Amino acid sequence: MAKTQTKKLKLWQLPSFRLLLVWGIMIVGSCGLLLNLYRLQVAQAPILEEKAREQQMVYMRPFVPRRPIVDRNGNVLATDRRVYTLYAHPKLFKIPKQEVAASLAPLIEKSSTDLEKLFNKKSSGILVSYTLTEEAADQVARLSMDGLELIQRYSRLYPQQDLAADVVGYVDVDHRGQAGIEYSQQNLLERAVRTLRLSRAGNGALMPDHVPEGFLHFDELHLQVTIDSRLQRAARSALRQKIKEFKAKRGSVIVMDALDGSLLALVSEPTYNPNKYYNFDIGLFKNWALADLYEPGSTFKPLNVAIALEAGAIQTDSYFSDTGSIQIGKWVISNYDKVARGRISPAQILEYSSNIGMVRIVQRMKPEAYYNWLQRLGLGQKVETDLPFESPGQFKSRRQFTSSPVEPATTSFGQGFSLTPLQLTQMHATLANGGKLVTPHVVQGLFDSKGHLYWQPRLASVRPLFSPTTTQAVLEMMETVVTKGTGKNAQIPGYRIAGKTGTAQKASPGGGYYSNAKITSFVGILSVDSPRYVVLAVVDEPKGEAFGSTVAAPIVKSVMEALIGIERIPPSDTTTATN
């Protein structure tokens, strides 16, 4: 009986134990859930909320096209266009590769054989064409072939090709300017872009109701430059003709409005096509007219005459003894033709391009005073233009210049220092505008679609240098160079042209001069009675019987003839012309 009761007690106790165990587990589990809920809802709530926000939101910085660049007449020089990149994924093709290649080849101007080889390289992600036009992309899309992927993007287009490449420059594959004003005016050409925070749906798609209204709207401003494409084309044609005729290494033509320093033309040859910049030598991307230095030679002589007149060292009716050669210390300086011309005036010194006459003029000034004038003119400095990669000129130190009498002597006829063609143009502009040093520039400003000015650059203050009396006297002297002297090839019937030729030995980087290399140049000012435009032509290393008078002067004449037609410049008042 006792055994039976004990057995019944154990049977009763077993379910009670299990029940308590289950209840215990449930209580512990509930406590765990409450603790985890507290951790998620209270302790880690800020962290989890931030993670959820990151998963539900996407930050987007939409691509906005660069502003267009136009010339002074509104002709487009650079603009953005929609293009497409085509990728192929052969593993997704539903038809044989040969058929895909045959259908695709005529649309993208590639051979079907080349496309087949391309498709066999890998199974996915094959770049077929980097820049397809919208028309070509539409034709590819109409094929409706699986395995072909078109991705839209923007590409920079230069409609004028190489016409103004040295001014405009180019952008790289990342749409960043690398040369010209595409580089120096990057901040003006890039429109402001704001980063957007958009909501993402559960399937990852962007929720359009959270997109701010007009978030892809951008301004219609364009960057206008001072270059005239018509004049640029005329200058390029004239320059190319002479480079080819004299088998020259390179050349440059600059046309400046001396009143404000705006550049109407800036041509360098050889040049490049910015649409295919990757096919050209990297050395062409720096415009040598403002990046490379040269000794100007005789084209600097009119500026020295102006300095001497302004300093009161000479008068227009002064006379000097041209002995053909002169001894300066241990150096012998001679005229280019070794001819002694006797008693000559400043006008005749320019007309005959007399080195000895120029030395006599400079000797009437103290070296210290002469050096100060050259510094005021800007030798050894930059012109601070808005184009990139400009080089400062090279000029002796004050101690070197004033301690050796040969330094002022060689400087008098344009040797012993160096500058850029652009800086020489700036200096001659002082003779055309009444004596003011202006800043050469190509950027005119930002304009809207209606032609209203939105922004204009602030140029450096104009610096008075010479008096109008001095500059007019020098212009009339330079006119005799064209009417009687070495600049006859620049004559234009009915117009009074001031000019100066230059045929200089080419300086060697190691010192001294090359025996068989020279730089020919001519600077012209239109016109003597109403001076405004400066035209400089420089041709590097022409072959054969090449001089400033035969190579560069005809280029300037052609450019001036085009300028007369474009600007409708009336003939000169020949009744006031010098004899």
C-alpha cells in the first residue's frame, strides 16, 4: 500500500516540475525580449535610426553641363552635347555573335570582324564605343538586342575644331579643363551643382514625390570671349601659308585692340583639334605665344625710342652718328648689313633698323634710369592675362645691367633679354593707345540667352607710361619703316600703317646664339592717324632667304586687310601723311 502511494506521488510531482520548468523558461524568455526591446528602442535607438536613414535615403549629385563658350559674335566655340557609351554583354546575347556584329557594325562605323573579335574577349562589360551620337544611339536602341547597354553622358564638342584651340583649350574624360580658358576659367564654365537627398522605396527605386521641383534646372549663361572667328580664320590662313612656304618650325599671330587689351585673334601653329586632343603631342597644349620666350630683336627698337623721348634724352629732330660698328668694352656691335650711314635721325634709325643708332640713343640715358623705364614697361614680369601657362620674361638684375655697358647696348636693339610674343604685343599697344599699358585678355564676360551681361572680369588698372605726344611721334617714325624701309611688304593702299620688322638670331638654351636659326617678326599698328589695332606675326626658324620683311610683314598685311573689312575701318586721311 505504501509503495503504491509513493508511486502516485512521484507521478503527480513530475507534471508539476515540467510545468514550473516551462513557466520558468517563458519568464526568462520574456525578460530577454523585454531587455532586447529596451536595447533596440531606447539604448541603441539613435544608432539604429541613423542606419535606417542611410538605407532609406540616397545622396545624388546630378551631372550639369558646362556652360558654352562663344566668340564675340556669338559663334559657338565649345558646348556640351549628349552622347552615349555602348557596352556589350555577350553572355546575354540571344542570337549568335556574328549576327550581332553584322547588325551593329554599320551603325557605329566599325567592321563586323573587329566587333566579333571584341565580343570573344570576355563574356560581359565590353566597351564597344565611348562616344556615340544621339542619332547612332537611337539606331542601336531600335535593334532591341539583348546584351547591348547604352549609357547616356555629356561630351564637350568644339564645332570650330582647331580654329581656336589655343584659346579655348579642351576638357579630359572627367570633363575637367586641361588647357586654354577651359582650364583657367573652370570656375566660370562649371555651373553650381547641389547635392540632393532623396528617399528610396523598399525595392530600391527613388521616390519621385520626394524630388525637389526643378532640381535639374540650370542657368542659360554662356561665356563670351573677345576672339573674332572670322579674323582668327584669316590670320591662321596667312600664317599657314608662310610656314609652308619657308618650311618654318612654328608661328604665331596676335591681334589686339589697344584701347582695352582685348585679343581679337590669337593663332599658333602647329595646333591641335580639341575634339581629339589625345591624338596630339602634349607640347601643343601650351600656347607658345604666351608660354615660350624669345628675343624680340629689332621689333623692340620703337619702344626704346619712346623711352628716350619720354625721358627727355633725345628729341625727334636729334641726330646720331652711325659708324656701322662700335666697340663696347671687349665686344664689337655692328649693323646687320655692316653699313655706316653717317648722320641719321631717330626716324631713319628705325627705317634702316640701325643697331649703332639705337646704341647711340640709349647711351644718352644713365643705365639706372634706363633700367627703371624697362621695369615700368614690364620686362621680366608677367602680363597677367586670363589664359593659363604664361611665362614671365627674363631680364638681367639691376646690378648686372648697370655694371656692364654692353647690357644697355644690346638691349637697345632687342637682345640680351627675352619675353613672349603676347608681352611684346602689349608693349606696342602703348604706342597705339596714347601711352597706356593695358592687360591682354580674351574673356569678355558671362551673358544670358538674351545677350544681357551677367558678369564681367575686373582687369588690372591701366598704367600710364608715355605721353600721347611721344607715342604719336614714334608712330610717325614707324610709318617710314613701311613707306620707305624694310616694312614695305605691309603697305595697304589708302591706309597709314606703322610697323617694324625684326630678324633676330635665335638664342641657345646653353648660352649664345644658333648660327643657322633665326626668328622673323613684324609688328604693325593700324592706323597712324587713328591708331587702335596692333598686329604681331612671329615665325620661328624659317628656312632660306627669310627675313621679317619677307616672312612676317606679308602675314600682317593679310591680317590687316581682313581686319579692315570686318571692322569697316575707313581709309586714312592721306593729306596728313608723312612724306
